Amino acid sequence: MNWLEVSLTVNGEIAEAVADVLSRYSPNGVMAEQGIRHFDDEDLGTPDGPITVRAYLPADEHLQEARRQVEEALHYLGMIEALPAPTFRSVPEQNWMESWKQHYRPIPIGRRLMVVPAWIESADPRRIAIKINPGMAFGTGTHPSTQLCLEFMDAFFEGMGTSPGAAVSTPGPDFIDIGCGSGILSIAALKLGARSALGVDIDATSLGNARDNAKANGVGSELVLGEGSVREILHGGFGLRSAPLVAVNILAPVIVRLFVEGLANLLEPGGSMILAGILVTQAGEVEEAAQRAGLALLEQRQMGEWVALCMAR
């Protein structure tokens, strides 16, 4: 079936009324889109500006009558508050999920990793496949911050002599992931040779996505996922209180605040801490916070406008 899309861009005060009118004629409900604005460095995005309300009318034998009724209803609503003329366009039927999947491809990262959509097999058996099913959590492997973290991790474990499918003579290090999102870093750490991984996040939805991704990768009890952050770990809420490798892929201002809360205490002497989610202009501030906590810069990597720092105690 084809569809007729009807849309109006209005202010927030009238958007709900417009959505109510359109929902009477749209069997699958309506969709509202609004831009976002970042009010400060920690703002992940606050809805702001006009709202576009969309509805879809079935292109069947009743379409012309449905369109007439929509136009009439909007006309009467416009007598209460002025409305722009609705825009109509034909939309062919699609399997939106399958269409989206066609554009999400495997991503080679570092020397040995390959982030793979969960619904396909990796085409390169020489690389360690990290299967990710994108959901509401951050961390699909497409963002520069995630890729920079994975590059650092690949180099860290390769320096220990781990390789895909090969046994190691001694147990690998533990790994802590602050703000684990989709679980991509924790899963990668285990596949690269970590003995265990602890991933924490303050968003319960992210943890659900991380558990699904862990299952897709055959990861079991060696991965512990929990709701919380630095304080909960330091207070022993998850058993593991420190590790030789710690990753924090969040936002620069949050990282700075976490150092005040004791982030550096999660890192064992001689270990490495990867800090990411940092814009180039914020790198100096984050490095200074890490240095005040007793860490020193080992290496800085950049991809576009994003930076990742590898620090050591």
C-alpha cells in the first residue's frame, strides 16, 4: 500500500491540537519532529523550536474523502489559531527496518577489530567480530569517540600478546567501562582477552541493550552490568573496585566531574585509562583534571573534531 503524507510545521502551543486532528484520520497515529539545542556542554540535546507533525493516510479508495476531511478539520482549527497550509506528498510502502539495515555496514577498527551488525556475519575472519544491534544506547561503533576507544583497547591488548582465538598463558586483565551504553567496549575487551569486564551506566535502557548485545556475542557471566557510576564501584557495589584498564566514553564535563568523585582510584598502578567523548577544544581541560588526580598522558588520538586520551597512573 502507498500512503499520502500530510505534514504541518507549527509552534509548540498548537502542535498537540494539530496532532489530535490528524490522528482521527491516520490509522497508525502521528509523528512529531522537533529540533534540538545544546544549552551547555553536558546537554545531550533539549527539544527546541517549531514542531513538524506528520500523519499518513492510506492511499485507497477512501483517500480523496479522507484528504477532504483533513483539510476541513484543519481549516476549522485554523479559525482558532492561524495554521500554515498542510503539505501533501505520496510515500511508497517500505520495510523501514530492512531499508535502514542496508546502510549499516561492518566497520574495521584498529588492527584486529570489526564492529559487525548483529544480523550479518563478518566477512573478515582475521578480525575479531563485535556484533552490535543498535538500540537506544550510545555505542554502535560509528561515532569517532567509540572508534578511538576501540583503537586504544586493541593496541593495549595486542601489547599483551593476545590474538583472536589464541589461548593466553596468563589470565587477561580486568576491565571497567564507565557509561557502558550498548556494551560495545566491554564486549570488545572480553573478546580481546580481558578476564572480566564491569560495565556501568545510569540509564537502565542502555543496560538492557548491553545485555542483548552481550548475548549476541556469546558473552556470559564474565561481563557484569549494573546501574551506577564511579561512586557505586568504589563503594563495592559490583565486587570489582579497580582494574588495569578503564574506559570512560561520556562527555568531557562529566569526565571532569567524575575525577572529583574519585575516577582515578579505579585505575590500578601501571594501568591505562581511556578518556573519550571529548571535543578538541575540551582536551586540555580533561587532561588537567586527570593530572590533578595523579595521572599522566601517554597518548592522544584524534578523529575529526573528537579526541581520546590514554592516561596512566
